[in-house]
Amino acid sequence: MAASASKSGPADNPKTEADPGSNAIKDPDDWTTGEEKMTGAQASYLKTLSEEAGEEFDPGLTKADASRRIDELQSKTGRGR
């Protein structure tokens, strides 16, 4: 049976592409949900990074602020790059 033309192949999967598209990386200032409380995943990773960097963890950050702090601590610790 021939593959359907509407079926997408591995090259069409944004999860496997090195650069999945222009909206994959957005400035936190442009996020529509940036002022919401940070996610659990952000909090967990930020706590780990804070401990490794010897910095204080702030549990009250917004999603956007947490993202910026994660970037800052990744640079400091060398993690995630």
C-alpha cells in the first residue's frame, strides 16, 4: 500500500528538526502568558540551577522572568548549552 500524500514524514516533524520554525524561540517579553506564574518544570529546573550556581531561588517569578533567570544561570553554570 502506498503512503498517503497527506501523511507527514520524519522531515516534517518539528520535534526532530534542528530549527523547527521562527516561532520556536520567542523573546519572553513577547509571550502572551509571560506574566503568569512560572511552570512546575521551570521551578524545578530553576531550583537546580540556583543550587548549582550558589544563588537564591525565587519561587515567585513569572514565566517570562523565570525564563530569563534560567538563561542567566545556564550561562553561569555552563548547563543546558
